[in-house]
Amino acid sequence: MRVLVAPDAFKGTLSAADAAACLAAGWRDVRPEDEVALLPLADGGEGTLDALAAADPSFSRVPVPAVCGPCGARVDAEHLLRRDGTAVVELARSSGLPLAPRLDPLGATTRGVGEVLHAALRAGAARVVVAVGGSASTDGGAGLLRALGLRVLDAGGRDLPDGGGALRRAAALDSTGLLPPPPGGVVVLTDVRAPLLGPEGAAAVFGPQKGADAEQVRLLEGALGTWAALCGGDPDLPGAGAAGGTAYGLSALWGAVLVPGGAHVADLAGLDGALDRADLVVTGEGRFDRTSLGGKVCGEVLRRADRAGVPAAVVCGQRGAGLDGVRVLALDDLAGSVPLALADAAGWARRAGAVAAGRWGRPER
């Protein structure tokens, strides 16, 4: 039997690559004669680089040391570069919330992402894919674009400091020094559909997650409105509010196309080809519920498996309701409780792989 193991990360416990390895090990414990292929995936947020590097050996890791972190301290980052000139940059590696030594909703910046993009262009990137999940800032991508040569000026023609809060004083842009996008274009991977502005936008929905109180949310909303008036583009574009408006900034001033992250990562990783060679696919994530059937990894794998005529199953940390018709195995059910499952996620994932092999380990096509 040919089994494809293609999970997302079990957030907070197992990376996608680790989850795939544990599930595969458990399956082989029960059915060592089966051919088990691993294809860790991601939805465009944290873990995208690791998932793609594990799925496609033609991607090389390119270190980018000492870029600007979200609060100014230097952090070491990297990007991926494939032989065809495709570069993949993960915002969370340079400007992610876990990298912030403190919450700074008005001052946090995406400048480091721009520095990684600059490095990718210098390395010969002909096309860039930017995974924008997990940001610490609400600066509309201004810091990123400034690292690429844009100037953001106040009414007196002076350069503004970084951070979304400063954008309320923005009066003009000078794009004469802005580096052009690569010839193959720019794709932004998003896992949200939020616009830039309004009650469902970057400041209102995601600002509090980055430490903004009600007054700071109001200030950031106004600052992003000023930014949008200067940049043009479409602030109502679905996904424009991703990463504190970084998706909007890249779209408006660098011509980026916004796409659902799960589908694009699946394409980059070669999911369809892997399904063509499989008798069963096992996917998974930390919590599997009805929202997973939207733009997330599990939903994407299930849709493609159905299209390819390949039976599919889901292993998850916890399961929600309303999932009739989907084969699901939850770690908390095996362990007896959520705390026990979290305490040894790797061990229970391996156990789940073994249970899955006993339950579903027979060819169906």
C-alpha cells in the first residue's frame, strides 16, 4: 500500500515535518511493508519554509543574518531559493510576534522582511513568494517597502520613523529608489480574507492580538487610512489586512498577487503529483473543525484527494463537531485528555499513526 502523510503543523507542539515523521513512524510500526511518503505542508504562516524545504529538496536555504527584528533588535533569518529562481520568504522569520521582546503595537515594523526580500533579489530570485502569517506589526508593510528603497515622508519632507503609529503623519511617498519587483512577479500567501480597513480589518481584528488597546486600534485604523490614501491600490481586496496590512502594501506598491496560502504551498510542494502515487492520504493539524475545510491545509488536502479519487483521513490534536463523512482520529481521544495529549504530542502522534494503519491500512483503489 502506498500512503501519503501530508499534515500541517500541530501548532504549539509539532512542526509539520515532525508531525509527518511521527505519523509515518507509527504507521510503519504496524505495516512495515507499506510505502510511506512524507509531504509536510503549511498554509502560508509560520512553518512554511520548513514545510517546503522538507517537501522539495530542490529548495536551498539561504541564510540572511542580522536583519531588523520587529522591535529593532537584530535577528538571523533565511529564505528558500529553488533552481528555477523561485524564492520563498517567511515574514515570521524576521518580523514575527514571537521575535518581539515586548509588544509594541505602534512601533513594531516589517523592515526585516524587506531586508530578506532584498537579499533574495541579490541572490538571483526571479519570482518571490511571501508567506505573511504571524506578524508582530500593523504598519501596512511600510517598513518592508522602506527596506526596499521607498521613502515615507512627513509634511516637512522628513523621513518618518518605522511603525504603524507613525503613518498617521505620512504626507508623501518617494518611490524613486524603490527596487522593482522580480520579473516573475510576487505572490503573497495569506490565510485570512480581511480587508485593510474597517471593523474586519487589520487594526480592528488583529491589532489587539499584538498588544493594541482600544485607543491604539483607533489610531492605527486612522494611520492605515492615511497610508492607503497615499499608496492607492485596493484596501478592500480580500486578504489585504493580512500581517497588519503587509499584504496590502505589497499589492499596492509592488504589484503582488494575494492567494490562499494552503493551496499555493500545496502546488509548490507537489501535492497533486504525490496524490497520483498514493492509495491513501493522511493529513492533520492541531484542531480540526469545520473552519479547517476552508482555506487551511486539511481542507485543501481533502478537496484534492477527493478530486483525485484517493481515500483520505485526518489525524488531529482535537476535533470539533459537524464533521460527518470525514475519517478523523484525535490525539486527545487516544490519550484520554487534552493535557495528556499535549504533554507527549510526538508519542501520541506516533500512536495515532499506528492506530490509523490498523484502521485504514488496506488499499481502496
